[in-house]
Amino acid sequence: MMESLFSKKYKSNNFFLLAGPCAIEGRDLAFSIAEKIVKITDKLEIPLIFKGSYRKANRTKADSFTGIGDEKALKILGDIGKTFNVSTVTDIHETYEASLAAEFVDVLQIPAFLCRQTELLAAAAKTGKAVNIKKGQFMSGASMGFAVEKVLQENSDANVMLTERGNSFGYSDLVVDYRNIIDMKKFEVPVVMDCTHSLQRPNQTSGVTGGNPELIGTIAKAAIAVGADGLFIETHPDPANAKSDGANMLHLDNLEKLLEELVRIRQVVV
């Protein structure tokens, strides 16, 4: 069923990619990022879902950037999808947001902290859109089957994805247990590795989440090697000045080289 999300049917049997900036910061920047990602993924025959958060609800500090306005950001996502003929994904945080976001995007993403919220999962399922559920930092891969069940109980035809993004390690770090990818694949849904958020260093005393972006390639390569179906990579042309999660985003200039390496690994694995 996932094939319906991709406008181009590639013969290469590649992994698929969810990629874009952490947040929609403005129309020109979002379109510029999308244009470059589309050019790269078309060249490498990687099915793409363009990602951008229309609003950031989970911020450490009250004065952190949350967005440019819900409908304005969602319209940008919708226009990117139409302009580049790609599917789009954004995260939702409350039940009322499901129907709002569904007017503009193809995939509704459930944030990791909210993966057990039954009503939120049901609201996403009711829209008929695909649902990407991020595994909570406090959960095992084996326990995510219940989240899948909640979506399918509401809509048995729903496209569901599960995304691994690490587990809490102490107070201010995350660690990736690749057994979670194997365990989640047992639910017969596509499994994605979030290569950027899994390198976050949350709960910093500065009030700004840290990161370890030099290991993005390591996380991604290992994920492909153990059989991940897709990768999630947030990318930006100027991470140091990004308005959200700049500390763990991949510089856009480094995306093509990394994806080339990952395609070669995938060819060996498959």
C-alpha cells in the first residue's frame, strides 16, 4: 500500500526517504530545500516524502520558535507537494489538528512523546491519510504493535509506518538499539530510522537541545544494513542558524554524498 505515496515507481528497490527541514521557516527557504532534495532523490531513484513541521509544540523554553502560523506553513507544504509531485509529511499534536493538517499533506506523523495517545492515533487514522508513528524514547520496539493496532482498528486500510528514534540514556542523551528495527518489522509495516533525532542531546541546561550530527551517516548506514525500509533525515542549508533543532540536522550540502553511499549499501543488503 505504501506505493500509493510515491509518484514515481522506481526499479531500484531503494529505501524511501522522509527529508526536509525541522520546521517550515518560510516559503522561499522551504521551496529551495525541497528543490534540492527532489533533484538528488530523482537522480538516485529514491522515493521521497518531503518533511516539515508546520508547528513545533514540544519546545524546552516558552520563547522557543514554534512556527510561522499554522495555515501559512501547511499551505507551503501543500504547494511543495503539488509543485514537485511528491508526498509530504508533518507532525500533529492534538486531535483537532489531524483534519486540519490532512487537507494539505499526505502523511500525518505522531511525535514520539505522543505515540501512546489513543485519541490522537484514532484521529489521524480517521482522516484516511498515512500515519507515521515515532517510537517513544521510553518504549521498546516490540511494544509499538499496540500503536499500530490503534490505527488499524479505526481504519483497517490505513498505511502505517513506525519510526525508530532512539531510547533515553540517562537524562541528557539517547542511544539506538537496532533490535527495535527488527522487532517493529514483525508487525508487517514499513520501519523507518530517524537518523537525526536519534542523535539529540535533550534536557540541556541551556534550554536548547543539543546534538551529534557527525554521526548521522553512521546511524543511517547501520539502519540500512539491518533492514530499515526508510530513513528520516532533517536537513538545512544553514543548520547553525536554523530556527529549530539545528544542532542535529544534516547540512544540505552533505545530503547527496551520504545518500549515494546508502544506496550502495542497500544494493548489497537487498
